[in-house]
Amino acid sequence: MEERISGHTGLLALIGSPVGHSGSPAMYNYSFAKLGLDYAYVAFDVKEDQVKEALDAVKLFHMRGINVTMPDKTEAAKYVDELSPAAQIIGAVNTIVNDDGRLTGYITDGEGFVHNLKDHGVDIKGKKITVAGGGGAATAIQVQCALDGAREITIFNIKDAFFERTLQTAEKIRKAVPGIVVNVYDIADTAKMTEEITSSDIFANATIVGMKPMDDQSVVKDLSAFRPGLVVCDAVYNPAETKLLREAKEAGCTCIGGKGMLLWQGVAAFRLYTGMDMPVEEVKEKFFHE
């Protein structure tokens, strides 16, 4: 690493909180070295109320860009100069590119989720998916699944100040994809959640439940929701096997961890930063063998 760093090395970073568990720095730095690109990638623990200052620093340090993780995605969307069409619908960003002081925000989470499903032989087209969560990553998954042909989407979120935003997302999806069925429910309604998962082809957790220090918890309280044939996905990738996935696997579900979503959203972000393709097969082999 020290041989690669010079006075000209460009800086990229991940912001969010917590970020100590992140696999992004290893994945990006390996790819930069492999392709001979003069960049270095680090992670900064940035709370929601520090996002504006962080984006000012991106400009100050002439950083090429940043990735944004929970809980900063929605906040970061407020302070960029331009939003991609998908980021505009979603109202959140996970990738920001700095072009000479002009910041453009993108969201590649949804692409990452759908591509990860495909990588595991699962097609979203014509399927019913139930998603837990209403934040940036969850919304990106919901929007992308709708755009890629899901027939029905059920969303469960905490009935807090942001619940209204989840209802608005559902409305935006219905407008963007006429004919799709989108329903929103309170995540505390366990009976309804069980009923919806039972009639779904795919269930996805896009909350932080299951991530350290909540790795002893799962969003699914009633295990009767699980059955063979159901595909269960988790956006959480550390631990690699969450409590949700462990319990789903025991019930005979097909389980897909969050590492692949991280890989494929990273592939899309890498292209935005560098204009080049990440060495996917090598990165997969080195960091993502399951």
C-alpha cells in the first residue's frame, strides 16, 4: 500500500455510522491496485448531523467521490448539486462523484440487489417481494424491483416520523410502474408480516436489524413465515450469516446474503468514479466467496 501512495494519490471514502465493519476499503483498494489506478479508499465514521460538513470536506480535499451508507443516505441527498433520476425518485444517495467541485449523487443499491439475485439464479420479474425497511437502501431495492418487473411489492416500516415518506415512495412507484401492486404496513404488525411473507416469492431485510451490535436480532419474529421455496435476502453483510438467514435456512428457504449486493452496487459505483470496470471475478474470488 505505501508504495502506491504518493503526493498525487486521489482519495475516495465511505461515510456512515458505524463503518468499522465495512468491506468497501479492501474491495476498492484491491481493485485500484489491480488496475494501476492512483487512488486510495478509506472509511470515516460520520453521523447524520455531520453529513454537510463531510460533503464540504469532499470538495476541500478534492476527493474523487464517496460512498454513503446508513444512516446518512437521505441526508446526503440534500447537499449534492445534482441527483441521478433514480436518486431523485428515492430521495437518497449511496454514491457521490466530485467533478471539479460539482457533486452528483447516485443510488446503486437497487441495481446491486437485483444483480445479486440474478447472480444466484433468481429473477425478480413477475414475482411478489416483501421488503422490511423504508430507508435509502430499502427504497432503492423497492424502486429497482418495480422497474425490473416485480408484480407486487409489500413494504413494512416502523410507524415513526418517516412512515409518511414510505407511503409517498409507494405512490411514486405506482406512478412510475402502472399496474404494480404496492402496499405499506407497520413493521410491528407481526401477523400481517407473516401473512405477506407467506404469500411472497422473495423476502428482503433492508433494515440495520441483524447488523452488529444487533446481530442477535431478526426482523422476522414468527418463524412460521418461512418455507422451502421462499427466497430470503439480507442487505446486512456483516455478519455474513445473520440471525434472519440462519433461521430461514433451517426452515429450508433459499438464502442470499448481503455481500453480493455490496459487490454489485460497488461495481456500479466504481464505474462512476473511474469509467472502468472493477475486476469482478478477482474481487469475488478474494472477498466474496460464500
